[in-house]
Amino acid sequence: MKKGLSLLTLILLAAVSLAAANNCTTVQSGLLLYSAGHFLAGTPISPGVNPYGYNYQARSFSGSFFNAYAGTDGLPPYDGDDAIYLAANPAAAGHWAWPYRGIDLAMKWNEAWLGNQDCDFDGKLDRHFGYASYVGSGAWLTNHDSWTTMVGAKEFKATDFIKIVAYPADSVISTPPGLFGEGTVYTPTGKVIGDRLWGEFVVIQYIVNDKGSGARGVLLKSQVAAGLGKFQP
């Protein structure tokens, strides 16, 4: 009898979970709105590319590095004309990302990093759904930057590529600063996963090719795995 009840309980729980998943508020619904403080606050998040370069449905971004952060800080999208933009938005000159406006940024991420639906019904796109924090959630993000750099009188294209993942719950964090200044993340057996970043994440691969700075090749690669999905829960 207990086994039967246990199986029934599992079936009921699965049914409830499926029902909840089917009732998630999606981007396609038009019911999810940009949060307070965003330049587009109160307007619906819709499928496709928004004015800044985000496509929340496809979990991707492509555009100016500055535009990746401008909207959430209440600034309109930057269109490439410094004089006109600053005349209308003088506060942008003091924004930390303004000096990087000439960098073209492409980002991709998975559902755990930032979902394209709201399943906990807080009115926002889900982050690390089902987990108290990003740690152990399996979230990942890739950044691909490109810009121009000068070497003497010649102009060259420079690029970098970085893979960032939420570090596993059993990770060990060291005190040495690491490449990004937040320490090094190890497995319990002492293998280097990568360099800690933004508190809950670790960089597992970092590649730069920039003749201007002289940085070239792989600057960081995890001793465990540099492939996305390796650290899924």
C-alpha cells in the first residue's frame, strides 16, 4: 500500500509540475513587462529583437556593449552618433559602459541564466528557476566582443571570447585574486574550474586576439572542462 501511495504521489506531483510549466507566462503572451527603472518600463517584452539588441525569446543579444546595459539604467538605445546622443542624454557620459560603446557584443545564454518565461509568477523573466541562487544551477553565458585597435598607423580588428558558468555547489573558492580579481574556483579534489566572476560564476575559457595590447590566444582554460553544459546539475 505504501508503495502504491508513493507512486500515486509521484504521479500527482508530476502532473502538478507539468500543469505549472504549461501555465508559465511566456514572452509571446505580451503580458511580461519591462521592469521599473528600465527605459522601456511598463511596456511589453515581445519576441524578436528589441531596440537595444536583446532577443529574450531566443536568449541572445547583439549590439553595442553600451546598449547591453543602457536600458536597465533608464537610458535610450545608443545609435552610434555620440554628439546627438549625449546632447539628448548627458548623463550617459558618466555611465561606466559609455567608454565601451564602440565594442560590438554578441551574447548567448541558457534558460537557467535568464529564461524566456515567468514560471514563478513574479512578473519577471526567470533567473536560476528552481534554485535559491545561480550557484549549482547550471547557468551559462557566452560573450563575444569585437572592436578596432590601432597598431602604429594601421587599424586592426580585435576580438575576445569568454565562457562563464555558474559554479557547482561543492566548489572550493581560493583567496588568490585570479585573472578577474575574485579568486580561483576549484573542484573538491583540487582541479581548477576557472576564475571566479560576479560572485556566483566562474570563467572557464577566455580567448583574446588583440594586436594593440599584445594579448593573443587562450588566456584561461578550465582544467576540468571548457565546454558548456559540463556543469549542469
